[in-house]
Amino acid sequence: MTSRPDPWWLSALCAQTDPEIFFPQGKGSSPAAARKVCARCPVTAQCLEDALRTGAGGVRGGLTEHERRSMQPRAPKPARRPNPGPPECGTTRGYRAHLRRGEPTCEPCREANRATVTARRERLRRDAA
């Protein structure tokens, strides 16, 4: 099963069995025959440990690749950005929050948004000229 035999591998029953049964492929094929060999094998634990460490394919240690993958710890989810808190009125962010919530916008937020839009238009005019 490995390229260079470790001492435990020399005692493995799979070394004395048709290797094809450890790589079931296609519809209707089953890892059952390989599992039976692994169930009688004296070095199943070492084989499983080696498969988890190396990422070897096929049935190893009585488990399929898929089953071994599900045993591996998953990477933690990336941290979410902290919530900056409620938007302040009188800012463009406050203006957008009013719109998202379906509220009428307050005068300070409208003024802040108007100033932002005007500044953006001025920048675009300058860059185009």
C-alpha cells in the first residue's frame, strides 16, 4: 500500500491480498471485501494512522477515503467583521441604513449623502477632463 514498507506494513494482510479490492471503482463496487480483510488484520490501527498522515487512497485501516476525510478536523471559519454599531445620523452610512430599513431619511443623513454624491461627481468631472 505504501512505496517503502514500514515494519508494521510487513504484517499487513493486504500485502497478501489482491490490491484491486482496496480500490473499488464504478457503480455497484463496494469496499466490503477490503473491510473484511482489514477487520482480520493485526495492524489496522497503524494502517489507518498512516493513511490519515499521508492522505493515501483506497480503503486503508478499514475506512474509505471519504470516511477518513470526514475524520480530519476542518479549518475554522474565518472570523466575521465586527459590527461597527448603529450608523450615526448625519453620515452617508446612516442614509443607507435608513433606506435598508425602509425608513424615511432624516435631514442630516440626506445632507451627508448629497455632499458625498456632489464630491463624487466633481471627482469624476476632474478625472474626465
